[in-house]
Amino acid sequence: MIQTIDSIPQSPYPDMDRILREFPCRPDLLIEILHAAQQHFGYLGKELLGHIAARLDMPPSMVYGVASFYHSFHLNPPARHHCTVCLGTSCHIRGGSLLMKQLEQRLSIRANTTDYQRGITLDSVRCLGTCGMAPLAVLDTVIIGGSTAETITDEVCSRLEPTGDKTESAP
């Protein structure tokens, strides 16, 4: 017999329970459940992962292990802005590493960290699939590339200035 979420007592995560109702309570659906949870909550906190583990009757360490293994899952709350720098082969050859170093210096943040006070996360990825624009960065949802590392850094920094949040459209 497959257990359903309705057969489990009430919890402190009613929204998560609504999400879980869309899935049979089966461990083989964990990745899909984690994606749905992150889409709803914005990230996968430890308490939420523990709740999911309990509902799926899985060890919390296993759920955390899956969530921490895949880079598409975020275990901490998101910052206001998210900047991703491509370090794939094309971007690396055309200055992706220099772009990352310049952004680290100008934004005063290390790669793959979040500064909650300033509201920014600076991440790197191996490939964004936009090699023709190398090097490039993505600020929130705006792709900024096809130029020098210095020009891209200037554009990212200008979009982050408090005088005008310009992350809606590229120039």
C-alpha cells in the first residue's frame, strides 16, 4: 500500500504538504519533490529537508546528501541579486577567469559565496551554453557578455547600483 500525505499527521509546513500531495510518498521521486519545494520556498533549508525526509520516511542525511550534491539546489536563502559567471572552456579562453577576479574585487565578495548585507551571490558555472557571447555573466536573468571582462564587470556593477535597479533588460 502506498502511503499518501493525507495519512500523516498535521505539520508545521502546510505548503510543503500541499506540494507533497502532488506526488506519491516515494523516495524515488525525491529530486522532483526537491525541485518543487525549491520553486515554492526559494531554497531548501535544513528544517524543510528534515520535514521532507520524515514525510518520505527517509533518513535526513540521505535527503540532505541529494540536495547538497546537485548544484541546482540552494540550501541557503537567496540574496536579492544573483550573479553567475561562466568558466567553461570558451569563456575561460576569452577571459572568464579574469571576469570572475574583477567581479570579486569590484563587488568585494569571493566567488561562490553570498553577502546578505549587500544582497548578492556570486557563483560560477562550468557552461551556460552561450559560448558565442564568451565571456559572460548572468545577473539575475540578464545575460551580459560578448565583450571584454572589464566592460562586462562595469555593466554588472552599474546594474547593481542603488540609483536604479536595471536587471530587467539588457542594453
